[in-house]
Amino acid sequence: MVIEVRPATAFEDVRAMVGPKRPDATVCWCLSYRIPSKQNLALRGPERGALVKELVGQDPPPGVLAYDGDVVVGWAGVHPRADTSFARNRKIPQVDDLDVWSVWCIRVRPGHRGQGISHHLLAGAVQFALDRGAPAIEGYPVDNHGEKVDLTMAYVGTRALFERGGFTKVAVTDSVINRFPRVLMRRGLR
């Protein structure tokens, strides 16, 4: 298996990874951290997909996709922190004024998990940010000390995943997911 990570410019592939089974369903679409909370709560059903389609056409697109050949097998949401809700998040601190990027969602398609794709996605998110001039990239994973994380909450990643990706813990947060505290992990890119 050779995994290739590319910018998320193919809407149908993004939909396959983060969209709903039913077009009228109101699911995350990986928008909850990407857009302001008020807008996120107001968007319903197909409006959410329409916004993601618009974001996919922008530069930079809203993340990266992992492929095994022609099959999309993973997604990572990554963007400048200033353009995400993390810029205003009271539970996850801003440690300095550096124009960092954030990676907040790592998702691997069922049937492809346990094959290291999340590591490829994180490395691809780092490269994506680096290629666009980011001085550093942050993530906000759970510090689960090796305990199992509920699959629906595993999208934030684990501290161990980020450490293996060259990130260092730089701050504690007040955020908790699935009873695990989240930590702020950063990797310098310059």
C-alpha cells in the first residue's frame, strides 16, 4: 500500500470522507472548527455541503485527503488558526502571536484503519502548511495515556500520534473530549 496525501480539492472525495449518507442530514462536514459557531449552528442539511464545496474551491482548500491508489481513505482538516474557531476558543489557549496553522480533524475511512494512514495524514497536513508558508502548525489531541478513545471522538488524534509526527506539547488546555484532557501540540516549520 502506497499512501499519497494531496490538498482537498476534489469535492466528491471530501464528501466521501466527511459528508452524510443522506444529503438532507445535518452532520459535521468538518465545519465545527472551521467556521464561526453561530454560522455552524445555523447551517442545515444541504447548506453544509454547499459551503464545503465552496471551501474546496478556495486557496487554500480546507484540508488534505489521503489516497490508496485512486481510493480516498483519509481526511485531515488543516487551515490557518486565524481562520478557525480556535482563534477565539477560550478553552484552547493561543500561546503567542505566531501565525500558526491548526490541524483539528484526522479521519480514516472504515476498512482502512490500523494501517498507519493517520500518520500519513498528519505528515501531509504538516507539508501542506509548510508549502503555504506556515511558520508552525498546532494540533489539539487528547492526552489519553494509551487508553482507548471512543471512535466518534478520536478525530482529534492522540498525543502519541502528534509526538510521533514531530510535535511537542507546549500548553495544557481546558478542553476535554471523551473524559480525556486535550493538549496543545506544536511543530515549528521554519
